[in-house]
Amino acid sequence: MLDEQMVIELSAFADGELDAPRARELEERLAHSGELRRALAAIKTLDAETARLPVPSLPAERAAGAWRQVAERTAAESAADVGRV
């Protein structure tokens, strides 16, 4: 079973977000691990299925409120992470 960090890294790889050296390292690991290749395929399938979902429209006021909540939660989580370091 893959740990959470590896799943995050595979997702970043699928999205083209890894720097070149790390992407090459992961490609090497993928060449030798069926488990990693299956996990990457599942991530790519999930990405494709998610991309096909309809995007609901929100009134501007509701959208602004939702983004405010996201910002508040992100700030609170960041502050909590700093406290754990």
C-alpha cells in the first residue's frame, strides 16, 4: 500500500508539477513498480472523470463567501502547522 506522500507525489507527477530531476526519479521507480503504475493510472482516471463533472454556477455573492471561508480555513491551518514545527 502506498503512503499518502507517494500518492501526493504521483498526483503532482500526473499534473506535470514535479521538477525535472524529481520527475526522472519517479519515472525510474514507475518503470520497476507495477503498484506505482496502477496508482498513477487510477489518479489519471480520477482526474479525467473529475474534469467531466459539470461545474455548478454560483451567484457572485455566494462564491465570494465560499472563497472567504476557504481563505479563513487555509490561514487557520497554516497557523496550526507553524505551531507544530
